[in-house]
Amino acid sequence: ETGVTQTPRHLVMGMTNKKSLKCEQHLGHNAMYWYKQSAKKPLELMFVYNFKEQTENNSVPSRFSPECPNSSHLFLHLHTLQPEDSALYLCASSQARTGEGGYTFGSGTRLTVV
Amino acid sequence: QKEVEQNSGPLSVPEGAIASLNCTYSDRGSQSFFWYRQYSGKSPELIMFIYSNGDKEDGRFTAQLNKASQYVSLLIRDSQPSDSATYLCAVTYSGYALNFGKGTSLLVTP
């Protein structure tokens, strides 16, 4: 495996379900991110982890709960979501939090809340 | 709120022409600037980054940065139909994560 891997690729969940998104990076990077991409909107930063410590929480509702057990793995735990949470969720990693050299994105998880 | 503005397009150019994509940003303290390409249904892919005023060339791509005017642009020479995608401008400033624009849709017609 190379780069940034996200699973699952597609997820349909009911509003009362609990699910988790997984991200793994094989690049030796120190920072990992969750972004949300909705139609007609720019990429929205959700969470930032630097050396597995959360450094930013961009006013994200508590129904989204991140977890970073080590610098290579990042999870996004989902519960009691709303239909407006349907979007593409992208994980990214970078060598440093400031993004020198840019971010590498995973393929994303297409989430549909029904 | 630190803004990154892009014309959503679509920008349509004929094959072989130069495509010019523009981006403006609101924070004068911004330090690093990136261009990503995103094909429909795919994740963003980094194509260029620039840190200093002036031009930076990589193959058919040239990034241009003017910090005084707070804009960054991307030129694509000899545009190909395979360049048809959404181009995202991203900006960062010291210690913070990338802030993205909405993207410009580019269509290269044969």
C-alpha cells in the first residue's frame, strides 16, 4: 500500500447509526487532516492532528468524533448524523502541519445519510 | 475569516490554447500557495506549489504569485482534453492548515 488509503469508499447510513471512517498514510508524514467536501462549497477543514495530537477543531458538531491513535492512522467516528452531513469526506496527510510540500489526499469516503 | 476566491467557471478553452486560472486571497500573511487538480469523483491531486513572488514553471504548468496584489495564478500551456477538471487554489499561513477556494472548472474542447 502506498500513499493515503481511506475506507470505506462509499457509506450509506441511517440517522441513528454509528459508523467509522478510517484513514491510513504510508508516507511517514507527521500531520493528518479531515476535510469535508460538499457540492458548490470549498473544502472545509474539520480536524487537524500533528504528531497524533489534535491541534485544530474547526467548530465541528460533536456528532463527528476524530481519533488518532498514531501518526499513521486517523479515524472519524460518526453518530446520529443529519442528511446535510452527506458529502465526500477526505483524509489528507503532510510532512508538517504548515503543509510545506503540500498535502496528499486519500480517495475519500462518499457518505450518504438517509 | 480568511478567504480564498476563485471564479467557478466553467472556463472553456480550445485544445492547444493557454488556460489561465486565477485566485485571490484575503490574508496578507499567507506564505504558501498550492494548486490542486480534481477530476470528477476523484480526490484532489497536487500539481504545483509556490512560496515566492514571481513565476515557477513545471512542464506545461506555470504558477505565478504576486503577494502585493494578493493573487496567484496557474497557466496551462498547450491545453489538452485530459486537463479538463476542477482546479483548486489553496493557501496557508504560518502554523495553520490549508484553506481552499471553491475551485474553477476547466473544459478543454478538442
